[in-house]
Amino acid sequence: MGTTLTHLLTHTTFSTKQRIPFLQRPHDRKRVFQHIEGLMQQQGCPSIRVNGWEDHVHILHHMSRTESISKVLNVVKSASTQWVRETI
């Protein structure tokens, strides 16, 4: 049997709740982006670049061939929100 290879890059963008600028301080923004990178790795979707601004995040990442994008982003958004509330 043959092997299926997938190389799908996805650019994902999401905003903070009600676009409130929670990520105003560059140091906090960097920490959040690093945390999101780790979460993406755990979901089997390693990120190439995580960046953004005070009220939104951009993620360029590989997409897993076994997980749906909605499941991955649901986990990442929920876990990162909880982490921000507890840490920052």
C-alpha cells in the first residue's frame, strides 16, 4: 500500500474577546505567542510563526492530517485563554 503525505500550511487569525486589547505590553504578547506555539505543537500542528497585535493573533502552522482545524483551534483558544487569566 502507498503512503499518504500531506503538507498543508494554514494561516489562522483570531481576535481577543470583543477585540479588547489585552496584549498591550510587548513582553506579555511574546509570552502568549510562545505559549500558543507550544499548544500548537501539542496538537500535532507545529507553528512556523505566531505573531499579532494587541487585540488579535496570527498563526502560520502545519495542519495535522488527522485532526480538524476546529478541534485544534478550540483547544488552543481555550487553553491560551485560561493560561492568560492565570498568568498575566
